[in-house]
Amino acid sequence: MNPKYAAFAALDPFFDIVMRGLTGLVDGDHYFDTIAPDAVFEFRHRFRGYPTKIVGHEALTALYAGYGESMGCTAQTRSW
């Protein structure tokens, strides 16, 4: 793991899926490394307090900052 992105470790499952889908199509070893400095993201769904458009690599990392504090994954087992 790149220590530069350690704060985003909770999002690694998402990043891994995206990176697998982009294999051979983009440069960079981490999801954030594939984002151009002037990339534009527009979101079709509107949620209170969430932007509908962001511009740039830094804006995207800022948007994802803190996700690891509010979500995580726990293993669950079931007995059938």
C-alpha cells in the first residue's frame, strides 16, 4: 500500500475493482494516480451536502477524505 493513500484504506475494495476494470487502459498504480489534475466529475444524483460537480485530482481526494472514519467492513458468518 502506498503510504500516501493510507487514509483512504477503507475505500481499497472500491479502488481495487475500478483498477481491475481499467487494467491496461490507464497509467498509475493507485486509483488516485489515474486521475488527471484537471479531471471533471459530475454526479447525476443529488444528495444534501454532496457536490454535483468537482474539478481536479485534489478536489476528488478531498471529497473522499474521511470516508474511512465513517465506514468499514466487518466479516459476518451465517449458520444455515
